[in-house]
Amino acid sequence: MQETPEQFRRQVRERFQRVADEPDQEEKFPIGPDSAKALGYDADEIDGLPLSVTESFAGVGNPLSLEALQSGQTVLDLGSGAGLDSILAARRVGPTGKVIGIEMTEAMINKARRNVDFLQLKNVEFIHGRADGLPLPDAIVDVAITNGVINLCPEKPKVLEEVFRVLRPGGRLQMADILLHPDVTHEEVATKGSWSD
């Protein structure tokens, strides 16, 4: 029997709860500061952050490398996790800019809030919410970033609809994610394991 979208979301929340609480126990998926550096994040910038910011990083790429953020911009970090991309974005947009992190895992939100408090960043807020129903008004974001999140959303068209709803005219989406190449067969997908492998 195929799992429902809510069962799938529950599994995702449980997995990322563990990544937030016990990152050193993750064995199947590369996480942490070494993973961030391998994905193209600046090593000095990563090493200059407290371990609590980088240890639960579970991204699949570097959406911040796609185009530079500008001072004063408002950035949405969709699936903000423990806050690494949000913190880096906040530094780039400066005190006149703002970063809004949306995350559905309470443990990640709590960790992200502790991280920005420790770093004394005042231009970042984290909101509990889902990507397919953003708790934000229309047209308030200049740039939306997301890192390995949309592949974990069962209703991808709704997620993209929501992202474009909150973007201002001329705004952009910078995303890193996992995609299957069109010639991968169903049998090959089945041998790859579950989404969490």
C-alpha cells in the first residue's frame, strides 16, 4: 500500500528531528560542515561558524552560489533546517534586509533560533510551517532559496505555486535539489532505497 502524503511528511519530520537532535548519529546521508564544504560553501565561512550551526546541515547543494544576494533584500529560506543558509543569507543582505526561514520540524526551528540568538542576528526569523501552505502574505520576498527540500514535498506543484505567490514581481527562486533523470527506470529507482537512504 502506498503511503499517504501525511504519512510521508511524518517520516520526514521524524528523520529531521533526529538530524537536529543527534547529528552525529546520521549514517546514510552526508550532513554537517564537511558536507557543506564539499558542496561548494566557502570553507573559511563554514569553519568560522559555531558547530551548532553546521552540524545539522543536510543540504544537497549551495543555492546561495547561484546569484549574489544584495543588501536590503528579503529572502525566504524554504525548509530552513538549523539555519545555515538563513544565517549566511542574513549576513549578505545586512541589517536593512530580512530572512524568513520556514521549517516544519520543531527541533530544527528551535536549533535555528538558538543559533541566530547566539550569533546576535536580528534580521532573521523562523516560522513553523509547510512549503505547500506558506504562512506569508503575497509578494513580500525578493529571493526564495531552498536546499534539498522540494524533493521531500509530496505536492511539488503546490509548493512552487506558493513560492511564486510570495515572490515580488521580478523576484527569483534559487534552489538546489535532487532530481531523477528521465531515463531512470522504476526498477532502478526501487533499488536505490527509500527517500531517506
